[in-house]
Amino acid sequence: MKFERHVGFGEWQSPAKERKRCASAQTALGEAVLLRGRATQGGVEAQWDGWEEWVITLAGVELIVLRDIAVPGLAARRRISKAVHGTLRGAELKVSGRRTFRPGSRYVVFETPGGSISFRPQGLGVRVLDGQENLLSHRVSGQWQETVSSGDVIGAICVFEWGGLDHFMDSPLMTLL
């Protein structure tokens, strides 16, 4: 997968004002596109905290909608640590993450009523697993290797990359170095 941003760094790190194409990725199933816009829920608190609504399309079809995420990077990671809600192919979706000292307890998980997709650290890479711990994909040296090519996995990888969620895979001690 090849990821590309369509906006400058300043706009990427600022709250979205209107729905706009901000990034894309070339995948085996077509082009994935990130549309960022203002959150449509949450009221004044959401505006102050920079909540956004992200829509990810794959080959022109809406795949993931995150209704209460925030600006990519630190703000998105804070929201994910509290859980973000949305839809995956129309089914309710909850995205959460945890960063701990124990590598086995670090994760980012996408949960729907039908199953889950989780990201877990493995050495210097990241594994993507389904609810039965089957390998779906992995990242080594910054490159994603898809074992199972599905839209759900591609959408989850896109959120992981664009949100800067690899932070959850690192030890909290890394911030001290």
C-alpha cells in the first residue's frame, strides 16, 4: 500500500472546516480516500476539542465513517484511547487503543458486532489479527504486507496510518528517550 497526503502539514494538523479529500492510498482493491470534515455530533465540546468526522471510501464506496475522531496525531490518539465510534460497512464500529509497558497488552482494536480487527506490536513491526488471532496483515520496515486482502482490513490499516496510531505500539518509556 502506498499512502499519500493531499494537504500541507499545517492543514493536516488543523481541525477540518469542511469535508475535504485529505489523503489517499493505493491498494490491491482500488484507491482508498480519506475525507475529513467537522464532527456532526458532540456540540460545543466537540468543536473545542477539534472533533472531526472521517469518511474512508474504497474504490468510490463508503467503507468507514468515524463520527468523533480528532485531528490526526496526538488529538486522534487521545480520542482513540477513550474510544471512537462510527460505522464499518453500515455496522456499528468502536475503535479503541491502549499503550502499556507490557508489549502483549498494547493494541488498537476495531470492534463490530460481527468480529474484530486488532493491531498488535511484534518486534519492530505490527501484526493485524482477526478475532480468532489469524494473521491478516503485517508491517515490516514501514511496508504493509497483506495476507488477506479485504476492504475491512484495508480500511483499518488506513485509519491506523492516517491517525498516527502506531504510537500505541510503542513503549511509554520511548517518550523519555
